[in-house]
Amino acid sequence: MDSKYNNNGNRESRPNSNRRMIRLLYILFGVISLIIGFIGIFLPVLPTTPFLLLSAACFYRGSERLHDWLLNSRLFGPSIRNYEEKGGLTMSTKVKAILITWVTVIISAYFLLVSSVQVVSVFVLALIGSIVILRIETVT
């Protein structure tokens, strides 16, 4: 009996179902990463850009439709397209990302009554996020 058939003579659907499951996992990780990236717009502790790039990579492997939707997004599309097509981010995108991060961190530290350990932790995480953004290739 051919290896593509099971003992009952019916066609095996395993390769297709495995491929479908992997695509669904990519989509799931892409959606989770997109949600975290979106939350990162408002929380200084979460860097937005790496999560959006991860979403784009997951959607690329999981769903052409979701990948195209993300690339055509007015908010996120230009940065992701630059990264995919040119391998980096523009200087203006980097400046905006770092500026928004630090403004949010400073406002949070000023208005929130939190312990010094929490303030230092937020500053350290913002510094790490800034370093990550600066290390990404700058493109024109």
C-alpha cells in the first residue's frame, strides 16, 4: 500500500494538517506579538518596534492576507516595509520611537507614586529598548 494511504485505504491528511497547524501557530504568535506591540505604544516598558517586526515575520509565514494588512497599515506599515525591503528603519522612525519611549518614561516616573526600584527598572528597560532601536540598521 502507498505510504500516502492509511490502513483503511483512505488518503492521509497529516502533511496538510501539520502545515495548517504550523500556519495557525504563526498567526497566533503574530497576533499576540501585535497586541503586545500595540500596548507598547502606551507603556514605556514594552518596546513597540521589535514586536511589530516579529508580527510581520509571523504573518509572512502564516497568512499572506494578514501580512499584507499589516504592511498596508497606516500606523505600522511604513516602518515594517522599510525593515523588510531595506533591512532597517529610517532615522526619523528611530527618533520618534526613542522620543516617545523616554517622554512616556519621564511622565510615568513623575506622576506615578511608585517605589524607586520600579522607577529604576522602567528606566533600565527604556535604556535597553533604546539601545535595541539604535542598533537596527539606519536606512534612507
